[in-house]
Amino acid sequence: MNAKLRVTGICACLVVLTAMVLLLVRPSIDPARIRPLPLVIVAWLAFLGAAWLLRKVPMRASVVLVLLGGIAIQVAALSAPPQQSTDSYRYIWDGKVQAAGIDPYAYSPASRHLHGLRNDFLWYPGAEYCTKPSTYFAGGCTRINRPTVHTIYPPVAEAYFLGVHYLPDGSDSSTPIQSTTAGIAVLTTVLLLSGLRRLGRDARMAALWSWCPTVALEAGNNAHVDIVAVGITAAALLVLATARTERRTVAGGVLLGLAIATKMTPALAVPAILRRRWLLVSVSAVSAITVVYAPHLLAVGNKVIGFIPGYLQQEGYENGSRFGIIDLFVGGKLATVVAVLVLGAVALAVLRFADPDQPWRGAIVMTAAALAVTTPHYQWYALLLVMLVALDGRPEWLAFAAGGYYAAEPSMGRLSVPWPYNYTVGYGVPVLVVLAGWLIRRHLAQRQAATPIVARPQVSPQPVPGYLAMEEHAISVPPLPAILTEDDTITPWPEAQANSALPRRVRV
């Protein structure tokens, strides 16, 4: 297939992908009222088809396609308010609270102390989440989920919310935070393109991030702050992978700390990173985290913990009822113990065997293990994995990102599995996909290693006399063949070894 046909196919796949994203975020324009999950499946198939066709497209055209395709998908995603998550409304509220000079960890949104900050965009009769008046809470209905609990987001995320607040209509519309998050997703694509080229790797792999349906839906539409954390993590990994000086190591450690202080999930990359200069990286990361937390600790004390303990209890991790795969074998508190042991063992293995020049490879294993063990209900938790796959280039790991949508949106009518087995299927099938990918790659590598490759010499055609002439005439003899061994060295045949000085021209 030539390049023009491939580009045409890619454009067709991206049009289908963009259309599916548009139908997912604007269900009102779907005349058939198709359920979300089939649309997600079609979007993923279109994405994988486009990525497969991109492999042999010239690099310059590939970069253009990766960027323009990613921008088009994000524009489609932000064309409607958030559909699958209300977290962005908490972001807008936290920014508004900070702009008023109040620490975001001090009070919950429904608190009487913050009643004067309410506006008609976030608070209005008929909104989804309502509270009754009490000693601590002012009554009312809001778009903000869990309005009676304190915020859960770390300080760098809160600083991001404050920055978005100062954009035009930052507290009166979801569009500013959606647009900003979509822009950060595109900037992350640029960072991946540049980083992959610097590393001497195939920059086309950035398409695995730029075109991924998870990135489009969770950045441009749902505006999850995870995108910011993933972008900072990508910068940290690229810096630390090439760090040969203490200054670059410190810079990478600081970036890692800021990523963790944006969302906790980048901590999953830590075991793979600590293979090189672990003490310097650790001190740098912890210092960055301490600096951003210190003002809030001084202002509100232990309230900076926020809703984290309540979240773990609410999601069922505390009593062991939340582990979709482990619960097939053990349940209750024992399931929690098994989960901790499994994740601890994986972390130790990554710490022991990870390649410091390619920390994303170990980070993929750690992140995928965390998803398989915890089986989260929220598909955007796989955003970190998507970025790591773009750096690594093994697309089978994206099965965890796709499976997250089945765990969150399992409704397929009569084909749906009973709850809570949707978590088992959503994250169990990706485990099998990754295992199959590993077996296939291992088989291909063994077969390639066992098959010798004969290096054919390049012979320039030369005229040969049709008869035996006098001594001044000569005929050309091609160089003797050689064999390529498993260690990629050229070994001449025994005849050549016996007489390495044999001339290439003999007189007759």
C-alpha cells in the first residue's frame, strides 16, 4: 500500500473517530439513540486502524497527521459540556474559593462559610446534588458532586484551578477549563513528538496518545486534571531517561514531585525511576511536594488530606469489596491484604529489573498492575498508562484503557454481565490481551534469533568478454558471500577465511 492510500485511510479512520466522539458528547444529535459503549468500541477500532496505517507514512506527513488529528478530536470533544463526569465543576468551585482568598481545603462546598460565593452556574434549583440546611451546611442544589466533603485534589491541581478561574468566564462556564485541558493534551503530544525524536525512537508512536479516545473524552470533554499530571510526568520521564548530570536529575525529580502533587497516580512511575540516582531523585521529588504542601499545612493543618480516606471507604477498598479480579478468589479484608502484597511484589520487581534508560517500560507494568488489582470504576485513571504506551510503543497495553470504559459503562442490553463482574471483565480481558501480546512477541523474537540471515552482496554489473582474451583482459568476480550470525556480526565463509587476500580480479 503506497503512502497516499495510507494517508487516505488514516483520514477516513480519524473522521469516524471524530464522529463517534461527537456522538458521545452530544447524544442529542444521535437519531438512533445508540448506547455509549458501542460508540466507544467503534471509536477504539477507528483509532487502532489509523495508528496501524500510520506506521509506514513518511515522518513529516505523520507529524502533521498526529497533530491535526489530535486537535480535531479535541475540538469535537469540547463542543459540549462534560457528559460522563462532574469533577470539572469541583475544579471551577475550588478556583473560585481560592480567588476569594480562602484555602480550598478549609471548607466543603456546602459549608455556610462559603454561601456568599455561590453563583447561578454551579448552584441552582433542580441541580443533581442537593443538601438540606443544617448547622454546618447551607441548603441548596449544585452541579458539584459530594458537596458536603472537602476537596481531594493536591496543591498543584488547586493552583491549576485558580489559574483557570482568571480566564474569561472561568467561573461561569465549563468551556474555559475544557479548552485549557484539551490544550494541555495537545502540548503533551508535542512533547512526546519531540522527546521520541530526541531519544532516536519512532515519533509516530505519539499518535497512541494524540488520537486515543480516552484522551479526547477525558481531556476535551470531561476536563480531568489527570491530563495535567500526565503531561508533567511525561516531561519528568524524558528528562530522567537522559539525565547524566546532577542538575538534570534534580530537574527530573522536581518534575516528578510536581506531577504527584497534581494527582497521586504518577507515583506509580516511581519504582521504575529509582533505578538511577535514587537518593537524588527522591530528595528532589519530596522537596517539591513539601514546598507546595507547606502553605496549606500552615493554613489548615491536617485538612489537606481532604476526602482521601472517605474516598477509599466509599469505593470499597477499605473493606476489600472493590477488587474485581481478586474477589474471584478471596474476599473481605483478605482481598485487601492480597492486593497490597501483589502491588508490593510488582513494585519490587520493577525496582529490580527496570531499565533506567527506558523508565516508561517498568512504569507501564506498575501502572497496569495497579489497574488490574484495583479495577477502578473511573476510566480516566488509565490516562497515565496511555502516555506510557506512547513512549514505549507496545499497543497491547492500551487494552486497559479500553477496558476501563466497559467497567464504567457496561450497559450492552442483554449482552451485559451482572454487576460487579463488569470490573472483572473490564480489567481481566486486558490482562489476557497483554499476556497474548507478550507470548507473540517472544515467539517472533525466538524465531528470528534461530533463523540465520544471509547477507547478499551488492554487485555492480560489469561487462564480461565473450571469449578468452589476452592477459590484459580481465573478468569481475563478485565478493564471496557472508552469513549474519545471531550477534549481528558478519562472518565470512570458511573459504574466505582461508584466503582473505584473494583478489577480486583474476587474469585469464
